[in-house]
Amino acid sequence: MAESQSSHLSKPKPRTNSISQASEDSQTAADFIKEQLSLEAEAREALPYQFDTCTRDLGPLRQGLYSCLDCNPPPENSSDPYQPAAVCYACSISCHGEHALVELFNKRNFVCDCGTTRLPETTPCTLRINSKTGQKGGVTREEAAAGNKYNQNFRNRFCGCSEEYDPHQEKGTMFQCLGLGTVEDGGCGEDWWHPECVLGLSREEYQKSIEKPKTEQKHGDSKANGITKDISVTRHEEDAGRDPDARRPSVTTAIAAGLFTQNGVDGNDIVATAEEEEEDDDIPLPPGFPAEDDFEYFLCHKCIDAFPSIKKYAGSPGFLSPVYCDGALNQAKAQDAPAHANGTTDGGSKKRKADDDENIAPAGSMAPPKRQKSEDPATTLSSVPEDAPSTTLTLSPKKTDPAATTAPECKLSSLPPLPAQALKTPFSLFLKSDFHAHLCHCATCFPLLKPHPQLLEEEDVYEPPISEDGNDAAGSVGTGSLLERGEAAFSNMDRARAIQGAMAFAHLKDGLKAFLKPYADEGKAVGAEDINVFFQKLRGDDAAIKEAADGAKRNQDDDGDGAEGDNRREQSGY
């Protein structure tokens, strides 16, 4: 008897009809709408641009590109033939939203490959007008742009080391070359480079040289002080836009510490130590690599060797000194460089903060001198006699300066000579923001610059229109609310299918409204089981709909009876 009673107590009857369980599986219409609006707001924040228009019709552009690894999987052997392709921002979302994509960032003079012969027919472009049907979507097998240029980035390989990029493992910052030449010309094609590879260092050797001691060794005296600290580091890639710094993964550190207050150590000290470790987790720039604040653009040694006329500007105004593709040579150069005066340089930060520049005035700075105040205009005019004779000024034609009409003189003769090492060792160049103004435009040098518009002026980068916020968003495929997307889909259907779809939707809406009315009148939440019952019994006639509604109502009434005469009710939650 005791055993049967204990077994009966140890296995209570499951309360399948409890209100608390129903509340877990239920959701009111207001909660659902609120959740959907929140998700749409998050989506607009993550994808701020409209993605309803393909850029192919705009022609060659410098724009952000994405390579689809599902449609064009690269071969395991890099020497095997491969047909690369890339799509624009809009097609990466609307046509390849569920595929594995590689963000290539900006590439110049590129036309979107979506819906062309470079991509399979199973993934058509859904944004352009099909010339055969006259309707939007289903575009395939169009001829790809002949002017598109490709490099190893399109198969997810970057830098001179040709490593695959893994955002979950990669640390540090990569720099994109300004790109003087394509791969066919001997250049890199706007490739991305690791700082250590720019200097000719091996990635493995450099990683070992900057490895930090283990946490247990670094904090070996923690146990002696009565403190135990466990640190776990989780890495995730930031979705930060299109800035190159977004390639640097962020670090989230979780700390569980036991405090021993007799030694005067509290949790704040441990958290502060963890924050310092988190800040120091970024890979430092190798010796000999310029500070990020000292340059704006970068030219790799491949592009410089392909177009050697740019070598002459190394070390001149607008250009930094050569950075050789030789690790030993750069380290010796870094050791010989004089240290900053008074040691005021902050070596722990690779970016200068704008707040520091705005709030801290330089020593000895003064306000700009004020212009001397002139005499009172009223007093000056009153001192002129009324009967003073008027004078007429004769205008002579402006003399033209003969020097202004002559061709500009060549600047190359005034440039500093290249170091002897630069004549035999490949090197990269780092350019300042104003380097365009320091290039020679004489009759001899300008033809060498003209094929490279990026050397003549700053390039324009195409960005799609910003998505509108709120309920005023334009209704189009891929943007706006679900209702607007449905209306856009109806507009692309033929008339017969559109009428049938509208009638089916109206019938379903009326039936669902009749089914939900009792819940709305009594203020009850609708559970997932109730919806399933409705669709299982839905036959298209009023009697079946009424039967489903009555059945769901009986299930709600049975919830109040409890189990085995128990009249208690649990709270249904918030």
C-alpha cells in the first residue's frame, strides 16, 4: 500500500489543460503585431538601404559587392578553373538572402552579375524586368558585363598569403589597396591585406611573436591572495556596416570571480583587469607599419611594380616613406626611427578620438586675431562735404599673367631621391588624404595618371537609397509591411490568378474573423492548439467554421474545471 501510494505521489498527472501552459503557447494579436514591428525595426537598422532595385541597369559603378558561395562554390584546389561572380547589395538580400555570402566591400567599374550566365539558372534575379514576360523577376542567362574584373576575393581568398577569410577566427584589421592594376595587369585588383603580409612577415611567425602568456601564468598570484578567477572569451563578428574596421571581431568576456575582501580586492578590480585584457586583445600593428592615423590610402607592392611611375613620389608631400616587403629591413627601420618627443604618443590606441581633439586645445594656442574695427560709417560719410566733386573711375582691362597660360612645370625634379634600398626591394606606399594635389600634371606625367581616375580625384561610391521608416515605407518587393508586399505580389500576377487569390483570401478572412470573435468578446488569448483545430476543421462552409469555434470554446471552458476536483487556478502571466 505504501509503495503504491509513493508511486502515485511521485508520478503526478500532467496538467495538460492548465491555463499557465496555454499562456505559454498563446499570443494575443497585439503582442504579435508589436513583435513584428520590433523585428521590422531591427531589420531596418541592420539593413538601412532599400533592396528593391538591382544596380545592373545603372552600368559600371564603384559599389559594395557580395560573392555567393552557394551559387558559385569555389574549388578546393585554387589552380582549378573557376568562374567568379558578384552581386549588388539589393540582390544579395532579395535574391541570395539565404545563401552563404562573402562581403567584398567596394569594387570599381563593376556591373551586377545576378541573373547572368555567371550564375546558375536556379537563382534568377527577382528585381529586374524579364524581357520575355514583361514582368518583374525570373531573369536568367543574360550576358555578363565584359568589363568586370575579378580577383581571388571572389572565392573568399584575400591578401598576398591567399588565406580564406573566416570572420569568427580572424583578428586585427585588414587594409584594402587602392588598386592601380587588375590581376591581368599584374596588380592586386583592390585586394585586402594583412599588415604583417605587407611587411613581408609570415603570419604564423608574427602570431607567435605577439602571443600573450596564459591567464593562469599572468595572474599566478591570484590564488595566493584568495581570489579565483575564471575567464571565458566568446568571439562574435560585429554587423557594422560597410566600414573596413567591421572586419575586426569583437570580444565578449564573461567573468566569474570569488572575492576575498580581507586582502582589499573587490569585483571592480577584477572587472577592470578583464576590460584591460579585452582592449589588449586586438592584434597590434607590426613594427614598421604606419599608424592608422598617419595615412588614408594604401598601395600594395604588386600595383606599384605593375605601374612603377608612382614610385618616384615615395617620401614626398602627401606620401609616406617606402614600406618594404622585407620583415628584417622594416624592423631595422623602425628601430632607427626617432621616438616621439616627451613620449606623449598613446601607443595603446590606434585611432585618435574626436572628443579628445575637440576638448583639448593645443598648448600656447590663441584665438584668431580680430580684424581692426574701422571708423563709424555714419561719421565717415558725414565728414564728406555735399558739394564735393564726383570722380569717375576708368576700368582698364585685366592683364593676363603669361605664366598662368603656360603648361605646368614638372614636379619630379623637385622630389627627394628614392633610397637606394627602394631601387632593388619591392615596397608599398601609404598615401595621405591630400595626395591628389601633390601629383604632377605636366604634359609628360598626366598621361600616366589618366588611366587611373582614383589618382586624379576621390572616387564616388554608389549607395542605395535609405529605407524609409515607419508605416510610410514604400510598398515594394522586399521592403515595407507584409500587406504591402502582398499587394506588390498581386500586381505581378495575371488577372485570373489575382482574382482567385483575392477571393480565397476574403473567404479565409471572414471565416477566421468569425472564429476569433468569441475570444475577442471574452478577452481570452488564442492558443496554437486552437488555431490548429480551426484549420483542421475548415471545409469552406459556415457550419464547419461554427463547429471549430464551438470546439475551441469548450476547450477554454474545460480549463477552469482543474484536475481531480482541484478548483485552484494558476496566474496566466503577464
